[in-house]
Amino acid sequence: MSLVRRSSVFDPFSVDLFDPFDSMFRSIVPSSSSSGSETAAFASARIDWKETPEAHVFKADLPGVKKEEVKVEVEDGNVLLISGQRSREKEDKGDKWHRVERSSGQFVRRFRLPENAKTEEVRAALENGVLTVTVPKAEVKKPEVKSIQISG
């Protein structure tokens, strides 16, 4: 990981972390109604994936997104698909914008689930701007060991 500095020396947040491999793990679906930079900014929303003894848990920060604007699907039997869109704020003719930093547009993220995922029991909840997707895990069957009598 390397550091990239911004041009302003007076900016108190002048150091950004840069990960060159970060973009390899993102899927971006361009929106026809918004510019590419807006879509890219929203599509880079981070998603955490943790595994507990009972389930795989995905958490995504989606502030300002309504549950009607998000889709959670399982495709091809074992690929979790999280997609949606955040609409751009309506502009009134008399408004004068000084800064626009919140992003809008479409996003798509795909995760290949492991074999132990119970894809028919996936649950999703959106609360306080955080989407939580829970994929229960199947119990791992321990191999059955059968003793064989040795004759002789």
C-alpha cells in the first residue's frame, strides 16, 4: 500500500490511502442518468464479509438508500448479488450549490459463496443505513468412521 498526497498543503486530511488492488474486486454498472464519477464513487461503497460459526454475514453502508432501492439475490446457485441505486437529489432553479460530495447512481457487487452456504435461507435487513445480509452455513458432516474387524 502506498500513500498519495493531495495538492493542498493546508488540507488537514491531506493523506489518502491508495490500494492498487482495490478496484479489481468491484463491479460497476454505469448509470445512464449520472456521470461516471458519481457512479464510481457510489459503487465503491465498502462491504464487509465475516464468517461466524453459524453464518456468513455481509454488511454494507448504504446511507440515504431506501430498502425499495436495494436488491439482494442469489444467482447461479452460489453467487450473492447486492445491487441498487441512490437517486440524485432534486435541484430547484433558485438553489446555488457550493459543494456536492454525496454520490448517487447504481451499484452492483457479487460474492461467490462457499459450498457450505444455505442459499435458500438468506436473510437481509436494512437498518439505519446499514444493509446486513446473513447467509446461514450448513453443518459440516463429520466423516463416518466404521471399524473393520481383522480376522486371523
